[in-house]
Amino acid sequence: MRYELHYWPTIQGRGEFIRLALEEAGADYVDVGNGSEEDGLGMPVMETYLNGEATPFPPFALPFLKAGDLIVSHVANILQFLGPRLGLAPEDEALRLWAHGLQLTLADLVTEAHDIHHPIGSSLYYEDQKTEAKRRAEGFIKERIPKFLDYFEHVLEDNPKGDRYLVGDSLSYVDLSLFQIVSGLRYALPKAMQRIEADMPKVVDLVSRVAQRPNIKAYLASDRRLPFSENGIFRHYPELDEV
């Protein structure tokens, strides 16, 4: 099956969590938002789904995945769908539900990371809320990043199958998502992350091993991997890293 990923062009954003799973599995997929309109891709085709022209079940927002006749929206929901099909989820039902819960926890962290530079509202520019962003960043760095990453450190420590992966004894989509979040936080808050990571050796080790997996390593070196930027979820504003 050829999968169609529908997400905003030119940014990693939430679509990157799905790209990583597709790339790790070597899946056949097309990144619709970054395709050419001449090839029937790009924003116009995505808008036909969002406004209900192309499907009776329009997604509320991007990203969504088209798999045959199915339309699946929301990152955690998409990954729960793709995981078993791509060999990135355990066969055991209890472990699959555990993985989904971990992914939802990571989704909470993604939202909090976004909100440090848009603490009042997404409709305002960062420059319109810099004072509030500074206050939000302080709490995020001192309290929230350590709380989340310490949780995943303990998930690795307590995994009965060993501390190499978050779920079971093999790589899952949750490991890929944790890799993406840590990578994004390193871009956005490099000083803070250098301090915080000193207390998270198992998380750091997992992230390093994910980066060296052959398909992920090739993807990271390719032009398919869009760069982090100040238009995405993880944005580097130096003044927010001065805590």
C-alpha cells in the first residue's frame, strides 16, 4: 500500500512523527504537502479533504493519513494505526495500549513545547507575547521537561524486557517519537537540554541509538528531512533558553 501523508509544507511539525515511522519501516509513501501542484499534490488537494469535498469524514486539521480508502487523523491515532502494519508496535494488546498511552503523553509534551513561544494564542506572533513566553519557558525548563523526561527514563528502567526500548524488546513508534522530541528540544533549548540530559542517561542512549538506525540515519542525511525552524513546533529563541 502506498500511504499519503497530508501535512503543512516546508515544516517538520507534527507530521514528522509520522514521517519517522514511515521512513524507519521503508514504507512506500508520498508527502502530499511538499509535493508539486503540477503532480496533483500540494495544498490544493489537501484542502479538498479538509473542506469535505474529497471525503464524507473530513479531518479537523492536519496531519492526516490516507491509506487506501481510509482517512486517519491525529498523530497518536495515525501511529496506532500504522504501528502494527509497519512492524513498529507489539503484537500483545496490552503492550499496544501501553504504547498508545505513552504516545499520548508525548503529545502532551509536544503541546507544552509549542506553548512556550505561543503562551497566549497561536493567532498572535511570538513578538506579541514575548514577556509571557519568557515566564512560560522558565516553568517549562525547570519543571516540565525534567518531569516528562524523568518519566520516560523510568519507563526504560522498569521495562521488564530490558532498558533498550520503551515498549517490549524491539523498536516501536514511541521510541521514534521520543527521539524527535528530544531532537526538537535540543534545537529549541540547547543550554537547558545540556543540563537536563545529564540526569537522563537511558533516554539519551535511546535517542543516540535511534539516530544510528540505518533507515533513520539515511533519512536524516537526506533532503526529505526538513530542518528545524522558527516556523515549527520547536523554535530556537535564545532569550527563552536563558534560565
